[in-house]
Amino acid sequence: MPRVLLIFLTMGLFLLASAASAMAQNIPELNADDIRKRLGEPGFVVVDTRTNQEYLRGHITGAINISSQESRMYRDIARFLPQDKNTSLVFYCRGETCSLAPDAAMAAFRAGYRHVYTYRGGYPDWQSKGYPVSTADNNTIRN
């Protein structure tokens, strides 16, 4: 009996993870050029989901930082975002294999935001294109 229960629990966890992954895949993506064109527009917010230390070392100019630690694994994400649920939010992290941005984007969507996007290329892609980045001292660095 315990073995059957273990099998069912394992299957349940797998299905739950698959459902979360499928939901995250429904979040539309923006690329670096899309983001660069919209930077500075009212109602467009770029969110860096990497650690605070990574953010301080360099981030997309104008991005805000919301790490999973400070938002309790994104359960409290709305506390850190604009109150206007029509705000366009684009989340990025360390690149294609980083799950922080999709996780945060899903949390924002669940919190009622409807214009939610991910930038899968993340900070490495942005840097490789030579687009403006800022550091802890708020100096903009142009590559």
C-alpha cells in the first residue's frame, strides 16, 4: 500500500509541475529590440528577477528588481508592482535556462496583471547586443 501511495504522489507532483510549465509557456515573450523600443514608455515596467547582488552589478537601464527571496517566492509580487493592473510588465533573469522570470510572470498574471511578458534571452542577451545597462551607482553604461 505505501508503494502505491508513493507512486500516486509522484505522479501528482509530476502533473502539477507539467501544468505550471504549460501555463508559463502561455506567457508571451518580447525580445530585446521590442523592449528597447518601449523603455521609458508610461505603463511599461521591466522587472529583473535575479538576486539583488546581480542586479547591482548590472541590469537593463530602468529595470526594477524583485527577487524571489524578497517577494517570498513571488507570492507577494503584487506588493512590489504598480497598482494599475493594465501596466505592461516584462520579466527577465539570467537567460534561456533561468526559470525565475517565467515564475514571476505567472505570479503577476495570477495577481491580476494581464499585460505580462517574459524576455527569455535575459540579461546576457541584452548585454551581448550592447544595449544600455546600469549598475548600483545608477550610472548608465553603454557597451
